[in-house]
Amino acid sequence: MVKNKKGVPRLLSYAINTLLFVVFLVILNSLINSGIFSSYYVKILMLIAINIILAVSLNLATGFLGQLPLGHAGFMAVGAYSSAIFMKATTLPNIAAFPIGLILGGIVAAIFGFIIGIPALRLRGDYLAIITLGFGEIIRVVLLNIDSVLGFNFTYGASSLKNIPKTTTVTNAFICVFIVFYIIHTTIKSKHGRAVLSIRENEIAAESCGVNTTYYKTMAFVMSAFFAGVAGSLYAGYVGILNPSGFAFMKSIEILVMVVLGGMGSLIGSAISATVLTVLPELLRSFSEYRMVAYSLLLIVVMIFKPSGLMGTYDFSLSRIIGKSGDKISSLLGGRKEGER
């Protein structure tokens, strides 16, 4: 059985994580069913889950791969519209249509990510940011005007795509968060993840050591787009109405801010920052005249005093904590035995 550095079996740590997640879902559903959490708080929780997926998926391309794409909202839009159109057209019950819609939204977004990634990933830095920003805006404009080209209603453009079945719940949203975390975490810990990280550290050195940089850059970019499409599918099932204006350039910047604020290369940092930046505007709603000022000041303060983000590159590891605790207990027991002798 595979063990981590502290000797804790990896399967055991995954089992503990899964058990804790199940306990979290049970407690959360109990709070909702008992009425302690109103429908308003439930909607905020669903939005938090969606933003966490968006943040950690972009972190895969930005924090772990070391690139700077600015078209994440475009992939979210593609996934949202693909899933919404399918959900409106299908005759399947929601319990069967929902996972199919999620996968379909992710696959369509991944296809667009592959098409965009092949030319875009030949560039670096600001040039990559500009070209991905351009592709993201192209996607939004196409969604806005494609009906006039096709001659029939498909996305409904500025009129909005309405009457989308509201299939997203707190439970299935956080299940998706758990799955996305697991896939990205295990990918980064694998040999493929180490290849991706080597590209971030030094692409020329990685290529000279035999790493297929084109393949791994495209793989990470497509995975990032896929999960953005999944988040878009959840968003469509959450709001029930889609308009291309909701996926403009500022949406991509909002997601990027979550990644930078939490720490590029930290999944738990992305989750914390996505939660904070989702809740903060709601807490400041009573100060509507000043809430965007407070929001901006928070970002400035963090970037001045903690430029690496709230968590830097640190990632929470339950197995590491268990291993350290086990070592401390063993050392204490060993010390007592020596004292008794």
C-alpha cells in the first residue's frame, strides 16, 4: 500500500477525507432541513461551491502550470450554455440529465480549450493573457449574435436563455467540489503533475530533460477548461437564466483575483479566497455605496503585506497532520519508556 512521507497509508488518508466530507454534507443538510439556513444562505453556499471550482480550475493553469490565461469566463460560458440547452431539450428525468449535462458542459468547454490552447500556449506571459482574453470575448460575442446567423433561436442572445431547469443543489454542488479537488490533487501529485510543475519552474530546462512541454501545457489547459465548463453547468442550474453579459472580461478577472488572493499553487488557498470574495459583497450589501471600496482595499492590503497570497503555495494535507501527530505520540511514548528504564 502506498504511503506518504510520514508513513500514513494514502488510501487511509483518502478514506478519512471522504468520511469527513460525508459528515460535512450530513451536517449541512441537517442545518438546511431544520430551517437554520434560509434559502438566501443556501443560494450563497451554492455560489461559493461554483466559485471554488472556478478558482481551483484556473489555479491549475495559473498556479501549477505557470501560465496567465484570461479567458476562463469564456469556458464557463460554453459549459453553461451547452448544459442549459441540453437540459431544456432532454426528456430524461433530472436525476439522470444532471450528470450528463455536467459532463457535456465540461467536454464542450474542453474542446474549446484544446482549440484555443494549441495556438495560444505557444506564447507566454502578457501575450498569452491577451490572446486568451481575445478568445474569451469572441466566445461571448458569438453567444450574443449567433441566433441572427443561424436564423433561429439557439442561445437567445441578449434576450437571455430562460426556463433552464434548476437542478443545482447544495449537495450536488459540493460533491462536484470534492471530486474536482480530488482529481486536481491526485493529478498534481502524479508524475504528470510533476512534469507540469517542472514547466512552471523552468520550461527550457524541463524540455531539455525530456518533458513534452507542448503535451503537458495543453493537458493542463484542457483540464482547466473542462472544470470551468462543469462550474458553468452548475451555474446554469443555479440561476435558471443565462445572458452573455454575465461572462464578460470582468468575470475572468474576478476568478483570477480569487486565485492570486488565495495563493497561486494552493488549492486550499483558492477555496478560502473564493469563499471570502463570495461572502464579502453580501456582508457589505447594507453599505452599498462603499462595499466595492472595501472590497478593493482588502485586495490591496493583502497584496502589499502578503504578495504570495493568503496561503502562498501551502496546501492542507490531513495525512501529513496525522503523520506528524503520530510521530509526536510515538516520541512521547518512547520518552516515557526511556524514563521508566
